[in-house]
Amino acid sequence: MSQVRSHRTIPEEKVAQILRKLRIRYRRNVERLPGRPDFVLNSAKTVIFVHGCFWHSHPECNRAKLPKSNRAFWKRKISRNKKRDVRVIRLLRKMGWHVITIWQCRLRKPEQVAKRLNRMFGKYCKNIPAPRG
């Protein structure tokens, strides 16, 4: 567990690469906001969280299965993560922020994530190349 990083993870780097390609300006891990979002898009008043399927128990993903050993520990740990996620999202929405969650498994097809982000934020960006496909 000491090797697990909290930010600048591989999935986060993939999202950063997509945002750069789309020329969307962002800030990373802003401490003044609840939950320290992975990406903050001030111009769109939007935050993006990049969630690992295991750590945040993605219901649609087979990576979210609990290990067979020490199950009680993992159930508690992941349950706390999910409760914290709900609390943080509620707080951010009360503050007027839009919240987007990008799951790790969705990044297997980065072009789909890029299309989604382009549709959402195209009006906030300049010189965005048209998506292919």
C-alpha cells in the first residue's frame, strides 16, 4: 500500500494528456476545495475526479472486486471512500461547482473520454481540433 500514489497517477496523467490535447486549461489538486479534486477548470466552474475502479468501487467494473484475504478491512476501507466521495461531491455542488467523475476503466478508450470532454467544454476552449470518428 505504501506504493499507491494519491495523485499524479497513470490514469490522472492520461486525463491531463487529453485535456492538453483539447487545449483545456486546468489546475491540479487544488487544496482549497473539498476533496482536493484532481483537475479544476475554473473557467467552466467544473472539477474532475479520476477514480480508480478498485479504490472507489466502480459498480460496472470487474476491477472493483474485493480481495479474498482480509475482506472486512477492505469492505470498511472502500465503504469509507464511497461515503467520502458522496460527501465531497455534495459540498462542491453546494459551492456551485459541476462535478465530473472519470473512471479508470473508461480510460482504456481515451478517444471516447476526449469526445465527451470536448462536447462539454468546447465552448471554453480555443482552437480545438474537431474530434475524429
